[in-house]
Amino acid sequence: MASGHSGNGPLRALGTWCARYAWWIVAFWVAVVGILNIVVPQLEQTVSERSAPFLPGNLPSVDALRDMSTDFGSPPSTAVGHVVLASDTPLGEAEGQYYSELVGALLADRTGVAYILDTYGNPVTRDISVSPDGKALNLMVVAQGDVGSTRAHHSTVGIREIIDSIPKPVGLEAYYTGASPTLADLFSSIDYSLLIITGVSVVLITMLLLLAYRSLITALVPLLTIGIALLAARPVVSALGMHDMLPVSNFTIALMTAMVLGAGTDYAIFLVAGYHDARRAKQPSDDAVATAGAKVSGILIASALTIAAAACAMIFTQVGMFKTAGPPTAIGIGITLAVSLTLTPALLAIAGRRGLIEPKRSTERRWRRLGARVIRRAGPLTALALAFLLGICLLIPTFTVNFDENAMQLRDTGSAKGYDEVLEHYGVNEVLPEYLVIRADHDLRNTGDLAALEMAAMSVSNLPDIAYVRSITRPDGKPLPEAAIGSQTKIVGDGLGDAHRQLVDAAPELRRLASGVTQLRDGADDARARMPELVAGTQQVVGMADGVLAGLETATRIATIASDGQGTLTGGIAQLSALTGTLGTLVESINRSDVQTGEVVGQLGAVFDPLLAPLPSPDCVADPRCLTARAAFTELDRATGGRAAAALRQSAALGGVPRELLDKARALLPELQTGLVQLQSMVDGLDGRTPEQLRADLDRLSSGVTELSTGMTTLADGLREVKDGTDTTVRLTGQLAGGLAQASDYLTEMSKHTMYGPGAGFYLPAQGFSDPRFVEGSKLLISPNGRTARMLVVRSINPYGDVALSNVGLIAEAARAGLHGTVLDTAEVSSTGLTSLSADMNEQVERDFALFAVVAVLAVFLILAILLRSLLAPALLVGAVVLSFGTAIGTSILVWQHLIGINLDWSVMPISFMALVAVGADYSMLFASKIREESSLGMRRGIVRAFGTTGSVITTAGIVFAITMFALMSGTVINLLQIGFTVGIGLLLDVAIVRTILVPAAMSLLGNRVWWPSRA
């Protein structure tokens, strides 16, 4: 600094050179800015074409969003938005036609649209997209590019142009809203605000300069300085951004413009003040310019380095706003420094030679009196200043970060209108869901995995502030009634109820069957009881026949002897004929009994054959009562250990007297008649036949009757078993009907309590996987390979709000808790969406802020240490600046958060820190360097003299810079308003308290020790 203050140092030589070649320097800068602004595109155009992404590309939620898109076979875009159609009346055919045309146009735009999810166009999924009142619907439209990027911004504009190009039905409104369109609207609002802010800044600076200098020509020197600096810095930054050598964005324009205007004005004010001091010392105009350069240029260089160091510290950050605000600002400040060190002295020389910028009356004495009062009360004032500043800093712990980019916009944007329509018709912000993604190493489309997914969905839906969860198990936000355990038990209960009714209806038929079997059994018993008589009669007949034959023989012999061979046996034959007639009657009686027995057995077969068949016949399948009877008889047969079926089969086998026996019996009678006829014939003529032949016929008749008796006994025994089985069937059928009724009532009651709520459970039967609702829902909520499922978690609160931001991690935690102990216990669970993006962004902002704050503080400290050749003084100044920043933040929290009710935007604190630390250190550095320069005769004297020479200059510069930052409040974006307010208040606090009271009072208390380790 010594070399800069006197003698022929390089800074004085620079001032001398600028004064000598003033017009050439002016012409040079005019030519430079003219050429640059002609050759290089305007910064706004470069930003529009090559704006850096707003979000860091490596945020977990950004990766999750891209991975989700990839899993579902969609382009990995993160610019998610929704087209909202809303009407005052329920949507009808005209709105549906407009929707179809819109979808077709969007699908045809492959440059602006990455993909869409059309649920309304599919009748199966239509209800998902329609609002509860039926007056609105939403269509998910993902734009090309990453959220917050230039491409996404241009895609948003293109999509809105498509929406507006299609004629709408009367009363229908269409908006493109969501996270990505909101950021696009925010950037458009910033663009709209920049021209206003720049104009307001210039007007305010001009008014303040006119008020301070009371001279238009003097005021023009800083105004021309900042004009040329801005016209030079903008194309340089634009050229670097155009060639991807420097990241740029809307924030580049806003913050660089404000910093260049503020710093350029301050630098010009410092040089004008130096020139005025030299003129008051009676130096010629050109010498005064050289002296001003010698005294001030070193301070300007150190100031520019301080601001540049603080701004360049942001190069280590990841957040797009910081990366595009810091380095361009440093370049802008460097160019402003170059303009201030050359053009401003040239302007001073040109105007000074003509006597147009002569100094007014000095206020140095008044400022010295203020300095003396501060020194006299250094202790109390230091304590009071610290108490005030620290007291306001106590508000910082109440800070609540604001990531609501929609609320940051004062203008009525398309995204804001869309949100309003969604809230009106849906009751919640349906278009800003949180995506819950669950990945497994196998296909999830099975009952077990779906049940686990439902557990996860239920666990998440039970969280506070969750409106509903859409998933494959609850596509409309509510659990599928068909998949509830209660629904399944109801189906079984209804089936058992139907079986009970069929059994009740079949009871009369079973009773008729039992009655018929009873009659059959009684008939068989009667027939069996008569069989001994038949057998005895037959034996008697045979015996009689044998006796007859014997008698015949005897008679024949007798007749032969008696009649000497002439006698006949006609009388005997006639008796045998009568006996044969009696035997025929007996056979016919047996035949009639057999017919009756056959009919009974036939009836029994008609009833029980369908029950005994291994497989039901087609007629039985078509008759529910037959199927019910088969089920009932199966249970009966199982209950009787198989005896019922065995008895029926045996009774079927013994359905009557064997036909062959009857045939034999019936054949014997003709034979007997024939035999009698033959006997008659034999009697009449014998023709050589003997009685033994007739005895053989009688033996066959006796054997047939005996066989018939045995068969009838077996039939009677079988029918008794059938009777017992039939009675058991009737009894068990009644018991089964009662049991079915009880089971049906139990399951019906159970279903009432398990259809909904915690006890509902989840079960999707096999046929459910082919249901059209499941098939179409799978396309939206399960990846094509089946290994990834996504759920849409819709909140009942503002997804941008701090409550949602602080609780977003609970969604994945609740899902993991729901999956614990299920088949998906080890599945990968993640969440993404607007709130997750904001939460990850908040963490990244905190990391970036901590990083560049440390770097900025160290850089400023190092610059101050080199300039002041001290360690303690820079520590004091940096600490005072940081305290000033804390006070500014506390004041902003008080005003915006607690009084106005709008939380501070996430960008306010980091950007304000960068500006306040750099500029605040700049003022303190100028003041401290002047103290050191004047303190050779004592610290107190040096402070008083520094007050006198810098008080007016620093105050004017601080107010001008504060006014420049306050000009940001003329925009239409609240975060710019908050940044402008915070930095402006901070600069006023720095000028009024930190630089005027705290720093001089503290340095007075420390004395020359403040220059440690060097000496005063």
C-alpha cells in the first residue's frame, strides 16, 4: 500500500497514463463494447440456448428418477409435468375429442416430448385420471431434457404451444403444470424481471449520485463507468458461455448485473473521492487523477480480488445456481475493475480539465467528531453493537427453508393456474406425487409379492399427511375389494350357502328315495318269506312226481300185469298234468316278484348311479343339484367308511332273481308239460321210453327252485343294507345342510370385518392376473420385466412445503417396514419426485454452502492479511463481516418468515453470504487500511482521521450498493426480492453499525495489538 500512496509507484503511473491518453482510453472502451455487442450474441440468448442444469445430475433422487424411467422402458428424462384439463361442467364427448387430438399431437412431437402416460384414453384405467367431481383430468407428459435445463424449458414452451394450437370446447381450460413447468415459469419470470431490475437499479443509482454530488457531470462518471463495465462484461460472459467454457443461467444475468452495478459504482465513488481529496490539496487536475489512482487503485484491486475470491469459491459447488452465479460474477468484477482503473481516471481527467467535477465542501470534520465519540465510548458501544447483532442472530435457528418454487412467482403463471385447478377438483396436488420404487431380483407379478407390495402401500398410506397411495394393488388409491380376504371368504361363504340351499331343496327327493328303498326291502322280505313254501312245494311236487313215476312204473307194471299189457295210466297222467299247472302258477308268481324287484333296483340305480360314477356326467355337471348331491354322498360315503357305496353297488348286483334261474324255471314247466305229454304219449304209446327220463327232468326243476331261493335271500339282505345306508344318507344330509348354513353364516360375518381396514389382507386369485384392470394397471405400475414396481404417493399437504420436505424420508422407511418379514424383505426401496428432489437439493445446498463459505472466508482472510500485513486485524474484520451476515439473515427471517409469513428461499442465505462477505470485507478493508496509514501517531488518532477521510465515501458507496441490491425487489420473483432485501439490509447494517461502530470501537480497544504480528 505504501507504494500506492505516494511516490512514483506503478499505480500512480497508471493514473498518469490514463489522464494523458484519456480520449484514447474512452475511444478504446467504446470500440470494445461496440464490437463485442455486435459480434457476440446477447447474454439472454446464450442463457436461453445453453443454460446449465438447475439440479446437480448426481443427486440420488435424480438418479432414481432416471432409473425408474429406464426400468419402465421410457427415455431417461427428469422433466416431469402434467397437462390438466378442467371445466365447470362434467367432462363429455367434446372434451374427450379434444383430449384425443391433444394426445396425438403430443405423441407426434418427438423433439419436445419424451413420453406420456395416457390413462384417460384407456377405458380400463380412465377413472385413475379423472377428478372426483368428474370435471377435470390430468395427463402425465414428460418433456425432453432434465428438469431446470434449457432443453426442458424449450420443451415446455413447445408443449404449451401444442396445447394452445388445438381448438378447445367452450368452458374447457388446459394447463401444463408440474415440477418442470414450474421451474420453466420461474426462469421466465426471472427473465421478465431482469429488464425491470436493471432499469430500476440505474434510476436509483442516478438519483442517489445526484443527491450525493449535486452535480450531473460528477454523477455521470460512475454511471458511465458501470455502463461500460456492464456492456463489456455481458458479451465476454456470453462468449464464454456460448463455447461451454463457463456455466451460465438466468441467475448469472441477475446477480452479475447487480454486483457489477454495485461494485462499479463503488469503485467510481472511491476514485472520485480520491480525486476530490487531491483537488482539495490544490493539486492540478491530471495530478489529482494520478494521486487518486495511487491512493485508491490498490484498494480497488484488493476489493475486486476479495469479491472474485468469494464468488470463485462457488466453483467448487454442485448446485447449478451457485455454479452459474459465482464464476461469471468474478469475471464481471474483473472487467469492472479494469474499466474502473482506466476509464474512470480518463473520465475524471477529461471533466477535471474543464472544472466540471470540482469537490464540494468537505464533511471530514463531521465524520471525525463521530469517530471521536465512538472512541470515547469504545467499550460500551462494542458491547451494545455485539448485543444487538448477536440478538438478531438468535433468530437464525428459527429459519425454515423454502423450496416452493411455485410460491416464488408473483405473476399468474400457467403452472400456478394448473395447481389451482388441481386443488379445486382433486382436493390434493395430484400432479406432484412422490414415486416409491421397489426393485426385486424376480418377477413381482404373483400373489405373494403383490401381497407384500400391498403391505408396503398400506404402511405408507398410514403415514400422516398422506392422502392416498396408487399402486398395482390399489390403482385408484384404495385397496381392491376383490383382493381382500373378506372378499375371498364371502365368495366361499356364498358357495357354501348355495350348497346348503341345494341340499335343502333335495331333501324331499332323498326322503322319497328312502321310502322307495323301504318298499323294495319289504317286497324282497315278503318274497324271501314265500320262497321256503315254493321250495317245499317244488320238492313235494318232485317227490310226488317221483312217486308218480314209481307208481307209473308200478302202475305200468301193474297195469301191464293187471291188464296183461292192456291197461293205461290216463288217470295218473291227468293227476300229473294238474300238478304241472300248479307249478306254472308258482313260477309266474316268482316272475312277477322278480319284475317288482327289478323296478325297485332300477329306481335305486337311477338315483345313485350318478353319485357312484368316478366322474360326473355332462348332465350332472349342468345340474348344480346333482353336483351338490355328489358332494354330499361323497361326504356320506367317507363318513360310513365306504359302506354306503359298497351296499349300493351290491344291491345293484342283486337287483332280482337271476334271469337265468327264472328262464330255467319257466323252461322246466314246458318241459314238465312236455314230459307229461310225452308221459301221456308214453302212457299212450311209450315208444320205448323209460320213467328214468322223467325223473331227470324233475331233478332239474328242484335244483332251479333251490337256486331261486338262495338268490332271493341274498337280495333281501342287500336291500336291508341299502335301507340302512339310505337312512344314514338322509340323516347326514340334514346334518351337512346345518353345517353348511353355519359355515356360510360364519364366513359372511367374517367378510364384513375383513373387506376393508387392517384386517383386509390381500389375495389375488390366479384368474385375477388375466383381469383387464390388472393387465392395464401393470403397464403403468410394474416394469415390463416385472422386477420393478412403482407407487404414486399423493400428499394431503403442499409437496413443496417444509413439512413434506422434512418427512419425505419416512416414505421409503415406511415401505421398508411394511416389507419387513415378507417375501420382499430384501428388495431395494427408493423414492423420488419433487419432494425428494427438493430434499436432496437441500442437502446439496448445505454441503455447497459450507464448502464455499469456508473457501470464501479463507480467501478473504488471506487477501486482507496480505493487504494489512496482519493476522489479528483480518480475523477481526472477517468476524465482523460474518456477524453482519448473520444479522442480515436474522433480520430477513424476522421480516419475511415471521411477519410476512413467507419462508426464505433456499438460495437466499448462500447468495447473500457471498455478496455480504465480499462487499462488507471490501468496506472494512478500505477503512482498516486507512487507519493503518494514519496510525503512525497513535491508534486513536488514526481511527479519527480514517473516519474523516472514509466516512462519507464508504457510507455513500454502501448506500449505493444497498440500493442496487434493493432494486432486485422490483422483480416478480420472490427469491430475488428476498436476496435483494437481505443483501441490502446487510450492507446498511454493515455501514451503520459494523463499519461505523463495531470495527473502530474494537480496534480502539485492541490498540496497536490489532496489527499483530507486525508493528504499527
